[in-house]
Amino acid sequence: MRALRILLADDHPIYRQGLRELLDSEPDFEVVGEAATGDEAIELAQALAPDVALVDIYMPGVGGLAAAEQIRHEVPGCALVLLATQEDEAELVEAANVGAAALFAKDVQPEEIKRALRQIARGQHPLDQSVLAKPVVASRVLREFRELALAKHRGMPDTTPVALSGREIEVLGYIARGSSNKEIARALKISDQTVKNHITSILRKLAVNDRTQAVVFALRQGWIKL
């Protein structure tokens, strides 16, 4: 199995060096580039197409959140791990809204970062559990998403989400419990590609951008339970 290719984006050289040494010490990780600004992070992500980008939210230039959002759109195969001064509700909401796979405070224990990266390599989404464990955060994610959707579609035909099939609701239930695509496929005795097709259909029907928003919406509707 090839190493997980990682881009580091942080404006503090000492912190960046520490991350590189931490990750390069593991055979399943490979740091392929370093950026000190949001603009550099975008350029390197486009050039290197890493599997994961670790991005400091507070960086000069474009800024970490804006850079992360642009990377998500322009390098869709790159998972985002955001780094913040502290992991609070506001940061979790921001991370969910840009489609991040995980969020950590910068004083996080090294083993937690390594564990999350390995989860991401397996197709899991650690941020889902962080958001869903805090109902207030989940509500804010949904509320902000609805406000954005309303602004986007104001004056357009009704965009009420289409009802999901029973199998799609099953898939959402597994996602809410932190299962990867492979684990869902194994549990439901279907192929990985079929799981991906279900997730694509779910996002389209609910008019949401990512798995976290889909799960939050389904929980609020009472379609699934944790």
C-alpha cells in the first residue's frame, strides 16, 4: 500500500517542521510539500494533488478557510484536515461548512493526528463524529447551510429535498456511526461503487455539499438515530 501523500500549510516554520518530522517518521505517511500562506497552499495542492492537506485556519494571504474551500473545489480528491488555536463550536461549524474531514486544536496529541489520518486513508470522516457529538454545533451547521441555500435559491422554484430510499437511509445511518465506504459495503453486502453511488444520490436529493450536512439533515428529520 502506498503512503498517504500529505501537504502541510502553516505560517509557523517551527510548527510545520514538527509536523513534518512527526509524519515522516511513519512509513505510511509522506509529506510532499509545505506552504506558509493560503495562496501557496492552493498552488501546491493544484500542482501536487495530495491525498490530504493539513491547513492552519489562521494564515496570511487568502487565509486558511478560504484556501481550504478552494482546494476542496479544485482538488476534489484531497481531504482537508484543519488546524486551529482551539477546537470550539465556531471552528467546528466552519470546518463542517468547508467540507473538512477533521479539525484539531494545534496542541493536539500527535497520536490523535496520526489516528485521524489513518481513518481518512480508510475513507472515514472523523469530523462527522465531532459535529454530531455536539447537538448545538449540528444545529448551527444545518441552520447556516439552510441560510446559504435560501440565499442561493431565492426567487427560484421550490427546492424541497426529495425523499430518500430505504437503502439510502440505511447508508446514512452507517455514515452517522462513522463507517467508511468499505465498511458500509461489507455490512450491506454491496460493492464500494454502489455505496459511492448512493452517497452521490443522497447529496443530490438533499441539495447538500457533503456527508456531514446530509447526516445532520437526516437526524433533524428523524430519519436516522445515533
